Amino acid sequence: MADRKTGIIIAEFMGMKLKSLMLSLALLGIVVAVSRFHQPTLSVADVEVAPGIVGERDQALMRDVVAAFDHADAAVRQVDLDALMPFYAKGYNYYGLKPADVRRIWAEVFVHYRDLSSRHVFTDVKLMQTGKVKKASVTCTGGLYGIDKESGKTITIDSWANEVHYLIYEDGAWRFLGNKGGITEPVPPSSAPHHPLF
């Protein structure tokens, strides 16, 4: 009886994972197809901002947000953990993962992969200011890519569809804050996905 229950639970879990994967791939395909019909806003990190999502008065702020991703990607390409970590806000918290956890994850990525690059397609941006505190939420589809050092194969290390990146303007630059609001369910650092990276 227990084996049958376990089998059902595993089958249901795999079905949910497959549906999630299929939806993510479909969304990524749509973004790639749409991106071919307009001139993208490119940067070092290969950041594309969908046309019309940022008003005229927010263009400078959007350039600053893109610059933050450029700086982070340059550090990733140079395998420079010390240059990368300032991209993460002091109060960074992604479902319980803190900057020290992200540093460990990036260190593992650098050990196993080379020639890293990323792609970000921003499809929605909300800029907010309360007093002197500036925050932004950026809906992004993209991926982190590299070459596996062991096999030599180019692989997708991580990909995301409609992931919302939360940033805060801190110490003169935009920093990755993590998820908005409180923590829902903590993720054990030993099983952390790569999603917190970008």
C-alpha cells in the first residue's frame, strides 16, 4: 500500500513538473519569437527591454537597472565573486536564501561551468518610490548558460519565465533584493535552485 501511495505521489509530482516545464518553454518560445520583430535594447548581459513598458520619464531609471545587470554579468563572465556580490542588496532574501547562500551557489557554478553568459527579456517594469527608498519589480524571462567543464558541452544552467526580480536602489546603484514581502517557505541552502542568481 505504501509503495502504491509513493508511486502516485511521485507520478503527480512529475506531472506538475512537466506541466511547469512545458509552460516555461512555451513562454520562452513566445518571447524569443516576439523579440525577432523589434529592435532590442541590448547590453553586455544581453538584456532586452520590451518596447513600451517604460514611460519617457522612467527611461534613465531603466538604464540604471540594465546597468546593474550588465555589471553583474561582467563579474560572472570574469568569474569574479567579489565583484558580483555587490549586485545583491544587504537585505537580500529569496525564500530564506541570504547573500552568503548565493555566494556559495555562485562559487559552485564557477567550479563546474566556464564561459558563462545570461539573457534577460524584461516584459514588465514597475518603479516605486516611498520617501527616499526606490524599488523596482522587473518581470523577466531568460537564462544562464555555460559550458560544462567536465563534458565540454554548452548547457542551460538555469532558465526562467515570468520570474519577478525585485530590486532596491542602495548605495548609489540598483541591487537585487529577492522576493517581495515575507518569506513563504524556506528553501534549505543545500537544495537551493539557481533561480536566486538572477
